[in-house]
Amino acid sequence: MSLKRILTRIPNTARVKPANTRAVAQLPLPQRSFATASRRTAASSPRHEQPRRPLHIPPLPVALISAGFICLGIGLYEYLTSDIQKFPVPVRQALRKALYYQQDKDLTLALKYFNEALQLGLDSDELEKNGAPLTGIMIQLGSLQERMGRLPDARQTLTLALRHLLSLHDSPNMDVFSKDLSQFSPIEQKKAVGIAQKLGDITSSMKKDDEAEKWYVWSVEHLLKSSSKPKSAYGDSTELIFDQEHMPDWLTKTDIGAAMEALGGFYATRKKPELAIHLYLRALTLNGMQSCQSAVLMNNLAESYASMGHFDEAKLWGQRGLDLAQNPNTGKVNKDREICKETCGVLLFNMGMLFEQTKDKTKAQQFYASAKQHGRDHKQPECIKEADRALKRIEFEKVRDK
């Protein structure tokens, strides 16, 4: 069952229907950020007439959502420290040094000892090649390499971890994508999906888009398949349909929504807004319409529609996200009020951009002024700077055009 066929069967209750709404493109395979960026097509015009780029949601809120999902399977620090006695003595000694220097922030020494622990583990007859202790070292090493900006090394290490986890350490890398994860335990499935998402992030940063897309799609496909049931109750069809009530215990709607949002962000940064919109809408349906993260998704939808020139839809989603972010009760749902505050400033500025692009400079000024005040109230210097610059630009154009 492909991602496209399962995905299109998720009820899309989040859609709004403005008068000129266009059909959203369906997701082709194989294809695939965590990102919340818009891609506007700027008109060729004089410097002072061209609107600036929109503000984006700061990376922290997205990182927190992403980290929560990824740590389903790969946050193994506690495992390595609490069960360190399970490692052979030479591995244990190197691992303790690695963990110590990682905490002490001497990352170069931590890297040295993680590499040493991994090599000793690979050479040891006491550790299973696909067991949690050995793959745990690989995951910690790969995460540290990514943190240090050594992306090719991180890619290699985490790919090795996934191949060991799936008992493919003697097989070509691409065998991973044909592996059926359902035969593995829940914790192994969580690890595999988490590693695949992280490899998508790393290869995306390396501009290896084809590979990144494969990692993202493979992980999302598995999450959807794990939460699906046969379309026919009579066993006369092999076709599956997504069912929220059919999710395994180790998976939540938030996990699936976060994975879809990451895939949507990837497409948004690759100038495929129609695919991003499709995924953002599904993620919004799964996440519900009451949280601050939903306001982030609405901002992403507004940016994606704007990049396609669909400004009416963009304004509707922008205003909807703004209403949600400004509601004092929204942040109480998941205790994520800080995300609402950040998103509100971005939405106010981006609404100004939308009205400026549609030649309503009076309304644009109002939103820019609100964004500037919001930035002052909540100590958001980037929001203040960009809103102030936009206000000065509009004032300059008014004087010039007189």
C-alpha cells in the first residue's frame, strides 16, 4: 500500500472553502524539513517597491515537536548510562568517557571515545550485531556527529545503525526501503522510524533531495500503514484505509502529524507547495484545531498558498491561525503558549505581507504595526526589526508616489 493511497483516505476536515479554492494536488510516490518556510515568487520591480521575504516560525517550536517525535526511538542516553554494565569492560570504559565528555561539552573528546566504543563493540563477540547496546552507540555517535556539523559522517553512522537494527548489516543500503517493519517489535519500529526521519533531515541539509525524500516517505508510509485497516471488512480486498482508532499503542496522532508536517516542510522548501499543502492539511486534521502547533500549520498553509499566488486562501488561513494564536485559551491545551506567542508575531507580519502584495497598503500597515507592537510586548527582536523595516518601506513609497 502506497503513501498516496492511504494518505488520500484520511478525512480532510481541516479544509476551508473560499470562493476560488483550487483543488489540492495529490501526493505522488516516490517523493518527500522540518520546516515552515514559504517560497514567494517576487515580481521584478524597483528595490523599494519589492516586498521583503516573510518571517518564518522560529526553529525552536518546530525543533521541539520534531525532537519529541524522533526521540520515540533514538533518545538512548538514559539507556546507555543506566544499563552500561551490560557492555563488555573495554566498551564500557570508552563509553563512560564519551558520555562524560559529551556532558562536559568537550565534543571532540566525546567523538573520539564514541568512535572507540563503537569499534570495540563491532569487534566484540559479546554484543549482538543488531542488539540495542550496539545500535545505541551508533545512534549516539551519529547524533553527536550531526551536532558537530559532520553531516556525511552522521549519515554514514545512522545508516549503519538502521541496517544493524533491521539485520541488514551485510546487505546494500537500499535494501532498507524494501524492509517490512511490521515484523519487528514496537521499540524497534520506533527506532527505525526515528532514525529514518533523522536521516531525512541530514540528507536534506546535504542537498541530497532524492535520498531525503525516500527516508521521509518510507517513515511516513510505515506510520500510516501501521494505523490502517483493510478497506473491506469481508477480506475481499487488500486495499488499506487509514483509521485513527487502529493505531498501535506505541503511536499517537501527534507522531503521525509531526511526520507529515516534516514531509510537508521538505516539499515547501523544494518549491512544491501543492504537495506541502496536501500534507499540512492532513497533519492539521490529525493534530486538531485547538493547539498552538495548529496555528503553526495554518501559517505554513498561508505561506504555501501565497507562494502559488492564491492570496485569498492564504489570507483565510493566516487569519484563522492568527485568531487561534491570539486566543488566550489555546496555549492551555498542550501548555505551549510560547509557541503561540512566536507564531502570532510571524502571522501578523506575514498578513501584512499578504495585504502589501495585494496592494492594500493601509491594511498592510495595520498588520505591520501590530507585529511591531507584539514584538515589543514579547521581546521578539527579529519581528520588531522586520516590521519596522516594512513600515518604513511603505512610508517611503507613499512619499515617492505623491
